[in-house]
Amino acid sequence: MIHFIGAGSGDPDLVTIKAQKILQKADAVLYTGSLVPREVLSWCRDDALIVDSQGMKYPEIFAFLEENKDKIVARVHTGDPSIYSTIAKQISFLNEKGIDYTVIPGITASFGASASLGIEYTIPGVSQTLIITRVEGKTPNPESLENILACKNSSLVFYLSILLLKKLKKKALEMGYNPDTPCWVVEKATWEDEAIYKGTIADIEEQVGHIRGVALILLGDFLHQKETVESHLYVKPLVKECDAKDR
């Protein structure tokens, strides 16, 4: 059985109990070494086969999974396996080979970042939509940056885009975004060396030009965290007074 595990955004304590139990009994572990904290592997058995998938191509990954299909295999991805993890291609291979698998969710970086920042993505009257995306670089994005930025009443979170911040800034300003629109960057969300930078579209680039690793870009007025309408869920309804004839 192959178990795809979401190792969370960085803090090893955010790994689910279910994932931890799989790691404790796994015969073989294939993990993304550049992104998964080594502490996550501390739960593995001393005699477990542990292999770093960094630098491996699909054929090598497929071969590892097939060779160990009769064992308990933990295929460890960063964050949550459903976001930017490439499990679709791996699962397609397993389905073709008739190899059983499970997927164990994890905490993706955007949720780790919101926890660190103490923010909510859904602010009444401001944003009720969260868009997780990336700025197109070498990897194409079928959705144009113009279409994404046109959703100005959404909470925008850009993964894998810190080196393309200049492109994002230029397009946002071209589309009429106020230069004072909040734009924050969270580097290595929930890791011990996490760093937070708060700025605007106009000045954030100056603060984060040194970052070359893992970082998220959050963009939008939702970062003000101020409701423009009250939530009907928690507001006490007004009681209409009855006039004399209704009594």
C-alpha cells in the first residue's frame, strides 16, 4: 500500500496523527528532501528504507513505488498533497499498475501562513473567495494573470512566485490596483526560521528582494481584516416592534 502523506507547511508538529502513525510503521519512505523537515523522519523506524526524491525524475519515482508495492510505503510531500504536489501523475501510474494507495491530507502553506499572521481569508463585505494560484513563469498557467487579478474582491495567495514579484506588481498596477493595496510575503511559513514581511504593492519588492527560496505572496484588501458588512451569523437580529393593532 502506498500512502501519500501531507507533511504540512514546515512545523513538524503540524503533521496529522494519522500521518505520524503511517510513518512509524512504514517499511519504505520516499520524501521531498528540499521541502520536508528532517524532524518528520524522526518518527520512522530505524530499519526503514528512507530515500530523498529530490532530483529524481518520474521514472525513478515510479520504479521506487512499484518495487516496494508489497510494503508499507510513505510517499511524503510538503504541505497538502492536493496542491502543487504532482500526485495526480503518480496516482495515475498506480491505477495503471493496480497498486493500492491512500491520501492523507496535510496543512498547506497558505493556511500555515494565515495562522502565523493571525488573519482570516473570508472577510464579510470584502472577500468570500480564496484563490490559490501562481504567477506564470517557466511553468505555464492556463489562467492568465489578468483574469486572476480581475478578481479584486477575492483573497489572492500566490505560491512559487516570489521570483516573479516584479511581474505581479507591474500587472496589478496596470490593472488599476491602488499602490497602497496590502501585499504581504511569508517566507517558509511555520518553519523555525519563518519570516514575515508586510507592505504594499508599491513597496513590498524592496523588502523581499533577497528571498530565493520558499515564500508565499498574499495580495488584497482582505489583509486589512476589516468587515464592511456585518456577518448575519453572529449579529443579533432586530426585533420589529408591534404597533397597537398587532397586539
